[in-house]
Amino acid sequence: MSPDKFIIEKSKEAVSALYGAALPETSFQVQVTRKEFEGDYTLVVFPLLKVSKQSPEATAKSIGDWLSENTGEISGYNVVKGFLNISFSSLYWSRLFAGIAADENFGQLPSTGKTVMVEFSSPNTNKPLHLGHIRNILLGWSVSKLLEANGHKVMKVNLVNDRGIHICKSMLAWLKTADGQTPESSGKKGDHLVGDCYVAFNDIYKKEVEELVAGGMSKEDAEKNAPSLKEAQEMLLKWEKGDEEVVSLWKKMNSWVYAGFDKTYGDLGISFDRTYYESQTYLLGKALVQKGLDMGIFETDPDGSVWCDLTADGLDRKLLLRGDGTSVYMTQDLGTAEQRFSEYHLDEHIYVVGNEQNYHFQVLKLILKKLGFDWADNIYHLSYGMVELPEGKMKSREGTVVDADDLLEKMYNTAKETSLELGKIGSMTEEEQKELFRTLSLGALKYFIIKVDPKKTMLFDPKESIDFNGNTGPFIQYTHARIKSILRKADEKGIDWKTFAINDGIALSSKEIRLIKLLDMYPGKIAEGGQAHSPAVIANYAYDLAKEFNQYYHDTPVLREEDETLLKYRLSLLDMIARVLVKAMDILGIRLPERM
């Protein structure tokens, strides 16, 4: 039983015995004792004064005396005004740990029966994945795993933005500049080849704008009338009308990109339960736009464009269809939202999208509500901050992004160099070394990104992320390998700790109690992180646990312990720490090596 539940149960017995009153659980408020006071947990006695008819101090003392006399798990107490600070004995912590160690599903919360969909990644097929996408992908994956640990049924989905003007820009540039290159003929990954075309289009476009401005046109007019932009717009119209030549090129170039994306997802250890394509869903949104027109909540401008006027709601007018009938992002998002809620009857739909789209999702929910969909309240925008580099923000049009594939290769090389410098590879074979470097590099990347609260903008430093000391993935990975090494050595010595029956008669050190307290906190951290949609809670918990173990290990040479019972108890404690680290880091998509 958790400490707070234990105190509540025993305090109910005390109040019944002392005052003849049967109070509900809600009358008992328990919290962790503040650091400046002695004790483990604190009972707030003010709600109990109505039955004690005594002062807060007298009430706290009476309950404290009763608990000390009648409960072997409580070793003492002190009173600070109306607060009863309770100290647990080794007996309590030992029994608590026995329950933790016996629970194979420790940390997995009971099923809620709720279905949650998490949409993440959502790339455009005009460029490869980059560092910004990586934060999105890793956050979406770990949030999904965290919600599963909270007892929800979770669907991980990807929406590929495979149509629109940006796609046509890459297609047009391929026709103009690529000389028929393919991934095979160029030796380039498909998404990289198409991304190069997107950058090439921007170069052409900028040159045309400069020429028009030099000819006397205003910059604003030049940006709207550049020939290449006009061609791309015309290509989009042809695509929507099903032009055979345009659609054929679109399919070919998108297939290159999909293959490239799949390779990057595989390298990251990421998969999806379902992938949606904007090209297949945007027409659903058009049907909703017509519904809104029929209901009188949308309006058509003289140029044929369709808008939703939200000025009365404190927002502005939102474009839903362009004058030429082509869709915008909002059109598609309306359609996919209705499709998903009708198909899966979702209790929550989480969109993992950067904070520059906060307004978009505010508008999306409001328009859906106006269309009569009450489930719009179940949409949650997991808004996260951008990833920045020491040299500033990334710009995909100018080709100044940190490519995801390049980053993964750099992280691998950094992990290799660091491991070799520190002598972390032992007597591993070449293949084992490669697997270790990959495990460390992914652990470093994922942890460094996920440990930051999603709402915060973060500065990414690959070298700092791979450090084996401090709040990093490799530090936790090395901690796990160290624990596993101790347990292997115990096995080699013939110590049968795995069948050890944890008993009550062990005097625990303060550091061992601290470790048990931290282990006991894990289910609460799962709930806290799930409530906040923040896997950073789990990342930093894992670091705290690893750090506490390392301090304990420094002061306690476990394998030198001569008392056999205490030795087996400590090995069981180390095993549970390793198990919880594996559970916590699995939520982050991080593997922990058995040896280093």
C-alpha cells in the first residue's frame, strides 16, 4: 500500500478509536513532508478538528501517539501546529518494497477504457525530415507510450501532407533542373532529392522576383506574379482536376519521399498504427465547407473564396477555400477530424504540432463546434517549442536545416568517439560495438530532446547530449549497465538472490529507504506525466533514480556485504531499480544496454 493510502487507513482507525467517528477518506489530507521538517509524510489535521473538539496541536499529538503505539510501521512523529509529520520504520519500507518487487506490471496503471489518437510527424513530401521533425516525432511517440502506461488504448497516426502548392514547387523544379534524376541515378535518398528540388525552386523564384523588382514592379506584386509561382499554381489546379501527366509525376516523386521517410523512421525506431494522406482526405473537408455554407455559418466572397467570420468570437476571418476552389490546411483538418472521430469514437485526439500553430488549432476547434460537433472539446493541441541551434533558427527554403539523417549519423559518430575515448566497450566484438554506438546515440538524442518540457524552446547540442555524466541518456544507460554488471557478478559467485523472499527484519540505511521512496513514486510520475502530456516528467524521474543509485553505489560496496540476507536484499533492490529504469526509458523509446 502506498504511503499516503497507508496513513489514511491508519488515521481513520485512530479517529474511530479516539473520537468514535467514522470519517470518509476525503477528510484525510496527506502530503510529502517538507524538506525543512523531520518526517516522511504529513497528515493535515485541521479537517479533523470538528470531531476531536481539540486544538490542532492536541489533535495531532493524540493521533500521533495512537499511531506510534498501534502501528509497527511508524517509528515516530512530530507536530508543527496543525501538521502531524510521520516517520516510517524500516518495517514499512521493507514491506512496501516487497510489494513493488512482486508486481511484474509495476507502473502500468489500470485500463481506463478510453481511446486516444495521437497524430505526430505529419511531414510535407517536398523535403526530408529535419531536426524540428525529430522533436515532433520523438515527443509524439513518447506521449503515446506514456498514455498507454496510463491505461488508455492509443492509436499512433501520421498525416502525410502530400499535396498542395509546396509539393508542386518541388515537382516543377525537378522538371526544370533535375535532368531526369532519380534516387537510383543520383545516389541520393529519395526525400533528399526532392528536398533539393524544393531549394532549387526557391532559388529560381527569388531570382525572378529580383528581376521583376529591377523592372519597376513592387516587391509585393513581384512575389505574387513571379512566373515560377504562377506555373506551380497552375500545376496544383491541374492536379486537383486529375491531369494524367501531373498526377503521374506526383506519384513518382512522392514514392521516392515515402521510401526515404520509412528509412528515417526505421532508424529512429518509430512506427505508426495508421497513416493518413492529405490527398485522400482533403475532399472530406470540402464537404464540410459546403455543410457550413448550407447552415449559414460560412460565407462566400465575390472572388468565390469561402470564409468563416470569427470576429464575434474575438478572432478573425478564416479562409476555408480559395477562390479557385483549392483547399487550405484548415479544409483538410476539418475533414480528417470528422473522419477520425466517426471511425474510432475517440475520447481524446492529440495533435503534436509546434506552437506556431496555436491559433490554427484554436480556430479548428471553434469551427467544428459551430458545425455542431461536440467532440471538438476532446481535441488537444500538444503545442511544443521549436528546436534551435547555436547559430539560430533553421530555414528549409534556404536549405539551412539540420537534416535528420545527417544528425543521426553525427550522433552515431559522436557516440563512437566518446565511447572509445572513455574505454566503454570492454571486450565487445565489432558488431556488438556498432550496436552499442547506435543504442547510445539514439539514447542521447531522444533523451536530450524529451527531457525538456514540451512547451519550452530548446537549444540542441549533440556533444553535450552524449555526455556520460549529468542529465543525459548515456548516463542512465551506463547506470543500467553497471547494475547489470553487479548482478552478473553475483550470479557468477553463486549468490541465489533471485529466489530471495524479502522479509521484514532488515534494518535499511537512509539511502536504501530513499531508493525505495523513489521507486514508489514511479506510478505517480506516470499519472503526472500523462495528465500533463509531458514525457519530460518520466525522463527527469529516470535521471533522479539513476543519480540516487550511483550515490548509493559509491557509498555501499554491495558485493562485499558479508550478511547474506542483507546482500540478497540489496541485489533485489538493484534489480528493481534496473527494471524501473527499463520501463521508464522504454516510454521514451530508449533501449538500455546490458553491458558497456
